[in-house]
Amino acid sequence: METLEAADMTQLLMESHELSTMINQSREVSDYLSAKRQMEADVEAQRLLALFEKKKEQYEDVQRFGKYHPDYNHISKEVRELKRTIELLDSVQAFKRAEDSLDELLYQVSRTIANAVSGTIKVPSNNPFLEAQSSGCGTGGSCGCSVKKPS
């Protein structure tokens, strides 16, 4: 009969600290921080983001009444247009690309750790395509899915 040993928490914490240091020294983190600084220095981006926050508050107010609020369509359209304008700014696009790249790195690290334990462990991601590639509901039951092993 095989004896299982408890995890050495001190060793695990030391190794996780080393891993986090490696991640923090990665090109992805460097690019992310640089893009974030550039976006924060972009006067137009900051002006539009502040305006978006105000419009979002108005949108949340009209949402309470939904389409029956007299300004619902107008405010909804303004929010969508402002969001699109923000998304078209170079500094915002660069930040989003850097953010996606960092998110993918963190997902891959998490996926590697999870797979070392079991291929059925779910690893959350901000990218639905990454989640769809690596997991199902896990039961293979009535939904018809089965857990997909990453290749």
C-alpha cells in the first residue's frame, strides 16, 4: 500500500514565488505595463474614458426601466458609439493586445499546473476560445460534451 505525503507548503510557496518572479520579468508583463502607461498618458483616451464612465452611469439609470425609459435608445446608442470610439484609439488597442498576451501567458501557466494534477480541472480564462479548447462540462452527459485534453 502506497503512503501519500502531505505537500511541503514551504517548498510550494518558494516555488510559486520563483514562478511569479519569472512571470513578472517576462516580455508579456513588460509590454503590458508599457502599454498601460502609454494609454494612461494618452490625453484623448483618458478624456473619453472619463466621459464613458459618466455615460455608463446614465446607462445604468435607464436600464432600471429598460426600453420603457424615454432616453433608453438614445443613451444606449451613445454608450455603444463611445465604446467603439475608445476601442479604435491606438493606445487602447495596444493595451488590449498586451493585456490579451499576458492573459494567455497566465492561462497557459495555470493550464500546465492544472494538467499536472488532472486533465479535468477547469482553468478560468478571459478568452472563451481558450476555455472551449480545454474543457467541457466534464460529464459527457446529456449536454453531449466531454472533457477535451489540450494537445
